[in-house]
Amino acid sequence: MESSSFEDVNRLVRSELYEHMDPEFGKYLAMNLPGCGNIIGVRLDDLKEIARQIADINWKEYLKHAPDDTLEDVVIQGLVLGFAQGKLEEILAYADEFVPKIDNWWVCDSFCSTFVAASMYPEIVWEFIMKYMGDSELNPAWRKKEEAEIPEGQGGIAVGTWQDMSDDFRLRFVAIMLKCYFVNDKYIDKCLYAFEHMQDGGYYAKDGVAFGLAESYFVFPDKTIEYIKGAQFDRQILEMTKNKIEKIYRLPEADVNRFAEVINEY
């Protein structure tokens, strides 16, 4: 495409965004995304429809030239990646460029929840996600740091990826990806171990871990309870998990109380 073609596409996307602008929803986002500027106010279903159209045409070329001017521009990039079809290594390469742009929970969670490649290629995507554990034994590249002579602090990932991210959203990305795709028979043990070893972030990372634990308790209550009893979790994370079990998952009172008993043992 000519550069003018990219400009035309971006103008069309911007036009669609303003056609779907919902001022009240924009106010909601502004209230719930502290510090996030340039919000148009477009609901997620409308953003998904725009992203699907882009993904069906030429997702790679769009992502090479997509603007980051507004919150919705960045969300659309993540959704386009989620809907993209092509070689997995190409999708993951573009994802590596996108993930460092995550700086709020809406960009993070909308991207994670639509990244269908994780369902299709779980083993490869698990390794991709674990890179973002940073200086951790869970990071496959970090485990090989001596063999590969990787400088301390780089974890085998090129500078410009997780090093440029706050721990808060780097770890939230990992937690929400695990919650969305890996709380299953094959990966539950690995998920619980990962959740225990990603408690160093701020509020949004802890909130992501709480979502992961709530999903684990919803699907594997006995296994989750037993793991928590033998682990060392931040009490705040467990309280946040209980709140999600009760308010979001709406589990029966007996199940909520059972989880509360575990917290009381801490």
C-alpha cells in the first residue's frame, strides 16, 4: 500500500470510531481508567466489529501503521491481533510489539480475552506468555541465562519489551492470559504456581492474580483450596479473590464461606 492508503484507512477507522461514540460510556471509562487521556468512548462490541473488518483485510499492514493517538486506537490493535489469522510466529512477533503498549486494564483485558491463538496453540503461547514473567524461573529464556549469557535483568527478551513495562501491567497481562485460556486440567497446576510467583506488582497486577485465582476456584475448587493452604499469598489478593467469587462469579454462599475460611487461616 502507498502511504496515502494507510492514511485513508486510518481516517476511515477514526470516522467509524466517532460514529460509534457514546459520551456516557466515555465518562465511565474516564472514571475507571485513571490517567488515561484521549478517550473517544466506544463500546467494546463496536470496537470488535471494526477490528474484525481490519483483520479480514490486511492485519499486518494495518498494525505497522496504526496510530496510538487514542485509547480506542490501542484497543483496536489488540483486538486485530486477537482476530488475526496467519502464521503463529508472525502473530506472536506482532504481539511482542503490542504488549508493551498495555498501560491500563481495559487494553489488557480486551486483548487477552480475544487472543484466540492461545486456544489453538496453548503450548507455544504458554512459553510466549512466560517470557513476561521477567527475571523468573518461569521464564524459559531466563532459565537458560547462564547458557545463553543473557545479561541480568533482560530475561532473554529484547530490550523494549517487558523492561519498558510497569510490573503492574506486565504481570496483569500474564495473569489474565492464564485466567482466560489455561485454567484447565493440563495447566491448572502450572497456573496456580505462576499466580503464587507474580505478587510483586501493584493494584492491577494483584487484581489480575485475583481474577486468575477466582477462575481457578470456580473450575477446580478443591485443588485451588489445597494449593493456597500450602502456599504464601498476599492476604490482599485473597480478599480480592473472595470478592470476585462472591460478586462476579456469584458462587453459593457455602463456597464463598469455604474460601473465607482459608483466608482466616493466613
